[in-house]
Amino acid sequence: MKQCECGTALKEAMFNMGISTLTTKEKYAMPKNYQMDAWFCPNCGKVQFYARIPESEKQKGNQL
């Protein structure tokens, strides 16, 4: 479960944004496509965006 910066638990995505391209901080890395979701915090009103990055890529230590 996601958590907002204000501490509120975000229970479900507000909407699916489809596939978006993200780049990494690595100098010669190619941009990659990931599913993106928007999450709304009912407590503070902030909308946050999260990429669905596979666990196998998270474990490589890639920085987005």
C-alpha cells in the first residue's frame, strides 16, 4: 500500500495513466516504458504519480 507524505494510507489508484516513458540517472541508459498510476490523498488533496516498476528492475539498483 502506498503512503502519502502527510502519513495517510493511499488505498487505491485514482486512475491509470497508461504507459509512460521514464529515464534513469545512468549516463547512457535508454529510456524505458512503465505503467503509471495517479493516487489521490483524501486528507491533504495531493495527487502523486507512481510507476509500476517490476521487482527484477528494482533489485538492479536502477535510480529513476
